[in-house]
Amino acid sequence: MKNHFRIHYRLTPAGPQSVADLARSVAYEQSVEVPDDILTDELRVKSTGKPAYDDIRELGDGSYEMSIAYPVDNIGGEVTQFLNILYGNCSLFPGVKITDVEWNELPNKLFTGPRIGIRGIRKTLGVKRRALSCTALKPIGLNTKEIAYFCLQFASGGIDIIKDDHGMANQKSAPFEERVIHCMQSIERAADKTGKRTAYFPNITAGTEVMMKRLDHAVSHGAGGVLICPHLCGLESMHHIAEKNPGIPIMAHPAFSGGYVQSANHGMTPEFLYGILWRALGADLSVYPNVGGRFSFSAGTCKSINETCRDSTLPFKTSFPVPGGGVQRNTIPDLAESYGSDTVFLVGGSLYQHPKGPNFAAREITEALARH
Amino acid sequence: MKNHFRIHYRLTPAGPQSVADLARSVAYEQSVEVPDDILTDELRVKSTGKPAYDDIRELGDGSYEMSIAYPVDNIGGEVTQFLNILYGNCSLFPGVKITDVEWNELPNKLFTGPRIGIRGIRKTLGVKRRALSCTALKPIGLNTKEIAYFCLQFASGGIDIIKDDHGMANQKSAPFEERVIHCMQSIERAADKTGKRTAYFPNITAGTEVMMKRLDHAVSHGAGGVLICPHLCGLESMHHIAEKNPGIPIMAHPAFSGGYVQSANHGMTPEFLYGILWRALGADLSVYPNVGGRFSFSAGTCKSINETCRDSTLPFKTSFPVPGGGVQRNTIPDLAESYGSDTVFLVGGSLYQHPKGPNFAAREITEALARH
């Protein structure tokens, strides 16, 4: 449909409501938001969402797959209003789940996509084929020196990416600017020793203005990337950073995102949110809660997230899936086998628990990944 | 507990998990995020969340009420990190629902709260006791003149507050700056005629920088308030605007918030999100989907939202509850009776549907509210 873009849904009508009725409600709610009888014919053509009534597929569990086409003009060129059309008021309907967007039908310039992507990150890190390792600096409450110590141990052990725990903000125990300086010293010391330079991703999540300052500080001290929790600072803010940033990777973290992905019949599919929407908004790496850890995603969901992150048919660079959240160090060989090489494995607590210490733990993982 | 603040939960353990186990998982996930065995005694005291195991109340439906105390220092004085402690990673646990926060245990300066509040809005509008009326300018696709026409009709009819539809952003059909200028002309014309000045609330939702510019434009043209969708721009961005704003009311709109309030066992209670959290973050008026309209809240939920918005025991000014989303004009007398006078009734589509036109519809509502 000309000058329209499609959003794909899984709809689960309630009680006597037909799927066509629910689709029509969503289409109007997400566009004109008025009863049909007050629309002129012109507005009906120009402004409403148009459900594809002829292409509704019953899934057999009371839900249906279908799409609605929305006028591109309704977006007005702004990410916040795109998000509103995507899942604004209909987030308050039961039975509406977002599964996909036809990005090719949208103006090229609206979404930045990853600035660096999988290929760029591999190039910077000098890792051609194998899967990458990642760990987190924690817990909150350590002072800067203690954090920098762990950073040195992990970097010397060959970890590819070391990120701040997403709860490390600007607490007195280890203020942001000081933390970046000390951790970068650890990175340099390890690089001098091993010849390999680990990428450090400090957590810059904050209000937009502060986040821009933290980005500058991170870049000017040589950080290899930054960590952002887009649902804490706002999805638009991550996109803003991606647009403005001078070329370092953004790792997105799922804190505060669970409301959108926890329910069978509403929200968004995890593979859409973490693998597609985040990527459109500029994430080069997408952290998600892996199966079998502390969270509740299935193996199938994790596989789907991996696939959408790497889907080269979208008009964006690909992003690295980063399974984390209770990944055990001894599962890495099997995971590397099943998840494939375009994966970053985030192992946190399990490295700190190693009886032989963090440096040994890091070397173990580094060696395990080198063999795959 | 000294230097700690409490978050209240409704927890629903899954399968064999005990409520104490789930509470402990949440407390660690939302603080140190490492296994207990790697913590020093010092960090265990200083940094972990502490569940109130002695005060767990079984609710009889498999769920439990309880609270966890977190170190204030973990916040580091930032709203994004507060949100992370509130519902960051545990948003990805099933069975965790946020019900309240002990704001009195937090530093005074962390949350702005409403700048104006119910009393200030009444003073500005010159309405001492009765409930207020509100409508929305829509649908998307109208040009600026058409929008300004409806604004004039509603303002002349005595509506207290006229807001942009939350989907009105900066579309070509009616660009933001032009729209504000023309709508304010309508407001002035109506005021000249009737002697009463309606408050116009343009929708400033966008990225933070753009939103600040729109705020300035709105203020400099005499707008009576602004509309913000905090879940589209980020909750922190609304708080940022509240902190910086020169004294005009913020009306918060629930677009994109549904993920947090649609499920029985996870997310946040609607009365906490709309009546408490938004208020802490600076909302003077909280739009929520009323019972019986297009959305799914119960009468009890709506009553609870009304009560929390007006709860004078919190360390913030009170905020106006704004039930909307399919409120019919003829239900206003009954609603005014049951919801009480500290309410703003948002009637949208139903005013446009009136056979005698928008001005007549506005006058009907104005008269109905004057009688209560």
C-alpha cells in the first residue's frame, strides 16, 4: 500500500469479539483514535490504519497473525511517535502482541540502525570468526580500585568485552568518570602484557544530557563501547546516542524491559524487541536473558533472538546477540556449538566464583572459545 | 532500616519456589546481582537488598505481599538508577509486581513531584471546587486551521483543559509550532468572548532536546500546560522537564505503558504507576484508561488510581486523576458523583459525535459539571 508501512501482530480476541473487530479497534486506536462516524472520507483514506482483513491466519490457540498498514505521514519523522503508532494506546488492550515491522516500507533516514554492527565489532577487536566473551564488573558497592582490579584480571585473561554491571551508575563508591579512567588503565596494562586489547564498555545510562557527557568521557578515554539500558533512559535516547555517536558500539541491556515480553498474549515478542526494534534504534549488541539462567526465556525464544539480531534481510547492519543472566562458565563450549559464532557470551557471577580466581576463569573461557 | 528505602511487592512464586526464595532472588538481582558466596561481609551489609522475611502476608491466591529494603547509596542520586532498582532486571522475572515505595525514606531532592499540583491548577484555572473537563484535539491528519477550529469550539463551550491528542506530534499536516500558535489564538478568541480562559496543553513528547524546545515554545505562547507521554520519551525525561520547567502543569499520558500494568502477576499495579510513580516523577495530571471505555481497567482499579493521585500522605503535591479513553459525555454527571470533584474528565470522541456540534457538546459538559 503506497505511503503506508505495515506492523505485524498476533491478536487474541476476548470473549465474543471477532479478530476483525479487534484488528479494526487497533487500527483506529493507533491512528485517528476517534469513532469512524466522525471521519470524512478524506481522513479515512489519509489517516487511518488499514487492517489486511484478507490475510488473517488463525494459529489454533485462539490467536491470529495479521498486519495493519499505517500512513507513513502519521509518524512525522520522529521515533517517539513511531513508538506510539507501534504500541502506544494498544499496549493497554489485552490480546495485542507486536511481532514485526516492515522496515523497508519506512523512510531510510528514520532509523539509524547499528552504527558498527557485527562486522565492525569483529574488525575493531581483531576477532575474525569465533564467538566473543564478555563479562561484567560488579557488585555495586566495590570501590573504583577494586573494580579496576577485576577489570585487570579479566582483561589479562583475554576476555573480549568487559562491561560495567548495568547497576553501576554514578554512585559514590565508584563514580562514573573515575571508574572509566581506572578501568581504562587496567585495559592498557593488560594490553601491554598480553598484546590483546580488551574493549571496556562503561554504563552511560542516565538522562539524555548526562548520557551524552558520559559518552564523550568514555570515548575520550578510549573505551571500546558503551552500555545503555534503553528502557531506563527511554528507547528514543538510545537512538539519539546512536545518531550522534562518533563510532563506538552500543550494547543494549534489557533492564526494565520485562513488561513488554513477559506475557503470552500482549506486549512484543522477545525476538522483535531485542533482535529487531533495539537494532533499528541503534544497538550493536543486544543483551538478553538466556535460557536456564535466572530468567524465564525458552531455548526457542533465545534461538529466535539470535536469528533476528543476525537477519541480513533487514535494512540495518546486523547486531550481536549477547545471552547472559546466569550463564555458567562450563556451559560455554556447548553454547558456542549451538548458538554459533556470531554470539557474545556474557558470563558474570560464574567467573567471580571460580576457585582459582577471576584471571584463571577468564583464561578458561578464552581458551574454550578459541577452540570453537 | 538506616540508610535504606523499602519497595513493596506482590510476589507469586512459581512451582516449588518458596516466597522467601523469590524475595531473596529479587533482593540480590536488584542490588549486587552476584551469587552470595562471592560477597564479603561488608558488601553483604552495605550493598544488598534485605527482604523483610518477618513481614510476609499471604494473600490466599498463591501470592504474597512483602517488602525489600535497599541501600539508598545504590541509587547514586539518579532517577534512571532508581528505576533500575525498582524494576530493572526483576521485570524479567515472572511473578514480581511492584505495589509501592516508601518515598519518605528517600532523599528529599531525588524526586521533584508535581510542580503545580491540584491546588495550583485550580488556582490558575479559577475553579475552586468542581471537577474539571478536558478534551482532545484530533484526529491526526487534520490541518492546523481545522484543529484550531475545534479548539475554538471547545474553548468557547467552556471546556477547562484542551489537550492535543497524544498522537499529534510534528506531522506535516499540523506542525507543532504552527499548531500551538493557532490553537492559542483560538484560546484567546474564546476568552475574549466568554471571559473564561481555557488551558491548552500541546503534546511536547519527543526526544529530550526537542521536548525542551517545544516546552519553551508552548510557554512563550501562553499554553496552560503540556502533554507528555513518559513511556514514549522515557520516564526520566518527564522528570527532567518537571525539574527544569518554569511552572506550567504536566499532563502525563499512558501511551506505551500497558506492558507494565496488564498482567495479574507481574509489572506494577496501575495505581502505583499512574497515581504514585508518575507523580513522583513530576506529573500534575495523570491520564488513565477509564472503566467501561475502550480499555480494560476495573472500577476498583480506577478508584484506586484516583485515591493514590490525591493521597496527601506522600511527600509530593497531589495530582489530578484524568480518566479517559472512551468516556461518554452523558455519563459525566454519574462519574462526577462517584469519582469526586478532584477529577479531570477527559471526553474525546464523544464530543465530536454530538449531533449539535462540538460547541454545544462542550457547553453540555460544562453545565453538567457546574451542577456538581
